[in-house]
Amino acid sequence: MHRAPEVRDWLGCHGHRFHLCPLPKYSPEYNAVEPLWHYVRIQATHNRYYATEREFVIHLDGTLRKMTREPSRFQGYLNPFL
């Protein structure tokens, strides 16, 4: 559960609308974006050197744009969470 006072206050008012499930502090297997970040890391950053920040941004942007142009290709990454 969240420990921040602001979150606890909010849950005190609105928590009845949700079914909260306790998760481990670090649980990437329960986070739908983790497989997508893994793909981005392998495609854009893993074992690569970029001489400039601009070169890095261009390559990263290209990887992310490819994902938006071909969403069906990445559906399988999200299926376990749907």
C-alpha cells in the first residue's frame, strides 16, 4: 500500500470505489509498461553509444514512433494485462 499521507488521505475519501491489491514494492511482472520499456531499451539503448544527446534522442524517438505506427505489433506485450 502507499504510505504517502496524500495518497492515504485520498484513499480515505475515494478508496471505497476501488479494490486495492497489495503488491510487492518492486513488481515489474504486474506493470504493463515494463515489457514495452524492455523493447525500447533493447532497440534504442542497450549496448549502444551515442556521441551526442541529439543522436540519442533521434534514435529513441525513432523507436517510439515505430511503436506508434505499428501498434498491433506490440499488442502481444500487453495481452497478459488485458
